Amino acid sequence: MTFALAKFIPRGSAVLMATTMASYMLGLLRDRTLARTFGASVSLDSYNAAFLIPDFLFNLLVASGIAAAAVPLFTQLYARTKKDAYAYMNSLLTSAVSVMALIGILIGIFASQLSFFVAPGLDEAGRQLVVHMMRILAVSSLLFAASNAFGAMLVAKKRFFAYGLSPVVYNIGIISGAVLLAPKFGIIGVAYGTVLGALFHFGVRFVGGMYSGWTWAFVPRFWETPEMKRTFVLMLPKMIGHPVEMLTFWVFAFFASFLAEGSITVLNFARNFQSVPVSILGIAMSTAIFPVLAEAVIASREELRTVFRRIAGTILLTSTAAAVLMFSIRHPLVALLLGGRAFDANAVTQTAFVLGLFCLAIPTESLSHLFARAFYAKQDTVTPVVFSVVSLGIASVSAYMLIGTIGIAGLPLGFFFGSLVKSVGLFLLFTKQLNRQK
């Protein structure tokens, strides 16, 4: 990468973009396999609904702290001494796994009751599928807890290959379940494949951590270390804000369960397509620039301003172009990648229609990832949370008001309205703080 290009595309972005592209290509193959095997059916609706509570609790109780606190804290510690940094990593790993192990046990016990909270509109057979798969998928959340701890360390050390490769092998696991296990076990086989993919996800990052110099060592009373106390403090507001996107689509799945059969599946497939450019451009660049932003906060206000504005402009231009392109090719894209067999022409048309509306949120959602990380770099986890909660409220209320008149189209439109308010609000407040900072 030349120096001029590196000014606008942060180092590490190329690796993350390439691995993200590979992950989403496999993700589209995964969706194609699921769509052609199960169609827009109750079985696939149940599989998508079964994810919601395990993923929500994982994001609420584990990923919330790791996403915002660990990278800047590990960066500070590593600059001081490697020993302290790796001790913090081990404390983080132990706490994350312990929490999700307990949550997994509780999900196993109360899965039947919890199923009523995610898709109450499904029939009894569909709900029982949700219960069975929710218990299986709780295991994947435990593996992701360990994997995310390693991921924070890899990002802080700017080792992006193992970090980016993990979603690729995760999709390989799901596809394996759909191809090899579904013929015998049905949709339950896909749930088993998802756990296998989560194991692959963890394995890649574990190996990456080993090669980066990390070694395991037990830290007695790890929850009392200053760094973990600071993590818990930063985690509290993030426990509200980090799972907001998950909660948004939980609400949307709740609404969609009362619409036509297959509406949850259509919503999820359209969202998966829309998230490709968001991940490749918005998330990849924001993740790569995160440690640079943390360093710029320490360096100077001007350095922070320069880095922030340069990357924001790059993400805005590229994500807008991607939104226009995806909108233009949405129907042939869905037909080519998902259409056929059980996924009929009506399902293709519905998915393409919902995807077209989701395209509105590609630039706003891409930018929101950068704006949130700019606040995290300053160890401010409260401000992004406030705007995330506001976004959830606007998206949910808008969707509820719209689906009564325009049906499923109200869901992506509601999501766009919430995303727009969040992105504009974060940008205006951050630039205001930069301008008055001395």
C-alpha cells in the first residue's frame, strides 16, 4: 500500500476487507444452501429465532465490555509491560468464559419459557424447534466469549489476519452442517454445524494469540485488578448499548412472526446482503483505525481530528457507492444466489424488495461504527450508548407504525430512520467536542 493510499485506508484494512469479503462470499453460499434446502419456511424461521436470546445475552454480558474497553486498555498496558498486558488478557478470558458458561446453563433450563419471547407467532412445532436449537446454540455463545477475548488482543496488537479469518471458518462450519448433517437431522443439523463453526472461530484466534506471544497464566482474584475494575466500569453503559442492534432485530423478528410465513427468513436474508458492504467498508476500516484513534487521543487533538475526518470521508464515499450498486443489482443478485428449489420466485421478489429499502442504511450504519469507536478511543462508552438506545426506540416505533400500512417494508425503513439519527447525532457531538477541546 502506497503512502498516499494509506492516508485514506488505514493499515490492516486490506487484510480485514479481504477476509471479510471471503467470509461474506461463504455467507452467501451458506444462505443459498439454506434457502434452497428449507425455503422461506417455519424451520428456517425457527433457526433464525433460536439465535436471538443466546446472541443477545452474549452481547449484553460479554461482548459489551470487550468491544469498547479491552483494546485501549490492552494498548496502554502493552506500552508499559507485556506481562501486565497478558495478565489482563487472561483475566478477560476467564471472566468472559465464566459468565457465558453460567448463561448457557440457564438457557438450557429455561429455553421453553424463553421461546415465547422471540417468536410468539410461530406454531407449536416451530416453537419446539426454537427450544431445541436455542439449547444447542448456547454452546456457540460460550465459544464466542473466549474468541472475542482473543480478538481484542489481536486488534490491539494489529494482528488482523487471524482476527479476520475467524468469521470465514465460522461460515465453513455452518455450511458443513447444512450439507452434511441436514439431510439426516433437518434444521437441527444446521444448529450443530453452527457450533462447529464457533469452535473453528475460536481455534483460529487461539492460534493467532499463541503466535503473538500470549501464554496462559491463572490470575488469582482477577476481578479485583485495576484493569478489570476499569473494564467493568466501561462495560456498564455498554451493556445497554452494545446489544442494541441485536435487540432491534429481535423486535423486528417479533413483528415479522405475525406477518406472512417466511417473513423472518426474508428479513434475515435481506439484512445479510445489506451487511456485506457495511462489514467490508464500515466495520473493517473502523476496526483497523481503532488502535490508531486510541494512539491519536494520547498524541494530540489535531492528530485525532485529522485521522477521524480522513477516514470518515473515505467511508462515506465508498459506502454510498456500494449502496447505489447493491440497490441496482438487488433482484438479480438475490435470484442468482438464493433462488431455486424451495426458495421460489415470490420469496426472491420479497427479499429483493426488503433489501432495496435496507440499502438506505448502508452509509449511515457504516459511519456509525467509526463514530462509536472514536468515542471508545477516548474511553467514553456512555455517549454511543445514549444514541444507540435512541436509535432502537426510533427504529422500533417507526417499524410498528409502518407495518400496519405497508407490511414488511416498515421494518427496513424503521431501521434506516434509527440509523440516520444515531449517525448524525454521534458525528455532530464528536466534532463539537473536537472543536472546543483545548
